[in-house]
Amino acid sequence: MAEILPTSPTAIFSAATLVGTGSLVAFPTETVYGLGANAENDQAVAAVFAAKGRPRFNPLIVHVADQAAAERLAEFDERARAVAWRFWPGPLTLVMRRRSDCALSLLVSAGLDTVALRVPNHPTASALLKAANCPIAAPSANPAGRLSPTTAQHVADGLGNAVALILDGGPCPIGIESTVIDLCSDQPTLLRPGGLASETVERFVGPLMRLRGNADASVGTRSPGLLTRHYAPCRPLRSYAHRPESGEAYLGFGPDTPDADLNLSLSGNVNEAAANLFSMIRRLDCAPFTGIAVAPVPEAGLGRAINDRLRRAAAASRADDWDDRGPSAPCVLPDEGDGEGS
Ligand code: TXA
Ligand code: MG
């Protein structure tokens, strides 16, 4: 089982050394915990895919310490420079063409000629990136298809045997993955709503194009991750539920759901709800509940990212429809000590 070390200069040094020698290290970002590997080391990147059980066609986000480091890896034009200048460090990932002279492993791009780059805004992540002195490929530190981790313990529960070290920086303040925007064509495209509200990005770059779900023929080539199963708790999840059905746990939102088992935000604040989303779903994914019903969340600000994750979790619950999308990793419920299920 991986060692969990609270963030400290010594822990950062150990983590950076492990990354430098090709090992996997989990670390906090402002969005979710990442499963990090040296992005220039093919074997280390391959180990990330293996540890997560992630399909090889789904590329990884490469994290760097600052914009200058990012500009050494991808072709930045004036627009990309302006967007990066405005929103980095922060919960925004930019997909751009790889520079032909960059040393990144080809595996991080999963065969595409693009790379997804992000400068995280979290003291532990920033310190690790500076100390490691290499770009770090880091998908969310969860088994493929499952909920992203927002605490060090979540990482240990899902991937504890696969990582050398987990840096513990406490709960992630935003709690939902970064917003992913494709800047490869004239029209910027939203590939994944996330921790930076799309309205905020649109005020800066103008209207974002959206891919039309899995029906869009370009989805497979532009955002392979959209084709995979995602964010599934072990129990079936229903979103936009006004009340629970028999046996279901009820995850409320706002003051009108006082009888909920847990409430994403009693005051109806979508930012607070995002920060609570994954950890509360995990807490309700246990006996005696047979499923999880989630109250409606408004489609504005981070509510868009929350609803995106809930829709995908609900779709993944209808697992039989999704068999051609590849399996999720098996369910691991370490806290379930009552002998229920397997
Ligand atoms: O907040 C986050 O983004 C977290 C933290 C750790 O930084 N990372 C994360 O990584 O969520 P992951 O691998 O779970 O999600 C990456 C998403 C996937 O949907 C993937 O398909 C997409 O980014 N992506 C990565 N590289 C891409 C590329 N070159 N072109 C299009 N999409 C890409
Ligand atoms: Mg993920």
C-alpha cells in the first residue's frame, strides 16, 4: 500500500525524485487528485494507463509549472497565449498542436498530434512540478470509469497498490475536473465542462463550440475521453430526481431538500456543491442503500460541470448499454464492512 505523506518540503523532494526515476506519484490539484508520471518517459506513462485500466486511445493531460514551460511543448498562437495568460494557473486545460521538437512521450497524446496542457493552481502541485523539473502527465487518480478522488484517502482506496507515494494536501478546493478547451481550430471548442465555468471562458474568447454528444462524428478523434464510461459509483445513480425511490439514498441540493441523506449545498451554491460532489456520492455508495438519487442542480456556472458528471454517472449505471465502451474497473468499497455484496 502506498505511503501517504502530508505536503512538506521533504515529501515534495521524495515525490519529485520518484517521478524522476519513472515511478507513479499521486498529488492534489485544485480540481481533483492526479496520478502523476514523468511525461517524457514512455514506460512511466504506460504505467499510468496500466494502473488506471485506462483505454490506450484516451490521451492524458500534461501538467507544467508555468506558461513558459507549456510554450515549449505546444504551438501557441496569440489567442492561446492570451487565454493561458488570463486563466493559468487554474482549472483550465488547453488542447493544442504538439511542437514537433517536444520531448513528450507520444503515449500521452494517444496517437493524436495534439496535447492537453494545464498549469495547476495548488501549492503542492506547483511545488512538485518545480521540484521534478519535467512535465507531469496526470489523469485523475482513480480506476478508469470511476469517480475522481478529492482526498488522499480516495486515492488510496482506488489505486493504493499502484502508486509509490500519495502526497496529501487535504481536500481539493474545487472538487471537479478542469474545463477542457480545444484551441486547434479557429473556433474554440468545449470538450469537457469543468472547474472553470464555461460562461467565464466565453466572456473572454467568445462563444464556445460544443460537440453534440457521442452522435458527433468528430468526438472520437477530437475528444476520445468522451467515448468512455465515466464517474460511475458502484450503485446505480439517477440525476435530476425530485425525490428518492424506495431503497435509494437521496443527495439533496439547496434548502428545499431538507430530508436528504446528505446535501451538496444547503444554501444552493453550485461551487460548494462541486466541492462536495464526488466525496458525497462516495459516502452514499454503501449499504443499506441500493442506489443514489441526486436532486436537480441548476445548469449555470459549475452546475454545468456537475450535471455533465451526473449524466455520465447515470449513463454508466445503465451499464449494459455501454459494453462496447469498455468496462469500468471493478467496484472497490473499502468502507463496506457489513458483508453486503462482493
Ligand atoms: O482536473 C483535471 O483535469 C485532472 C487533474 C489531475 O489535473 N485531470 C484529469 O485528467 O481529469 P483525465 O485524464 O481524467 O481527463 C483528461 C481529459 C479526458 O477527457 C481526455 O480525453 C482529454 O482530457 N484529453 C487529454 N488529452 C487530449 C487531447 N490531446 N485531445 C483531446 N482531449 C484530450
Ligand atoms: Mg478522469
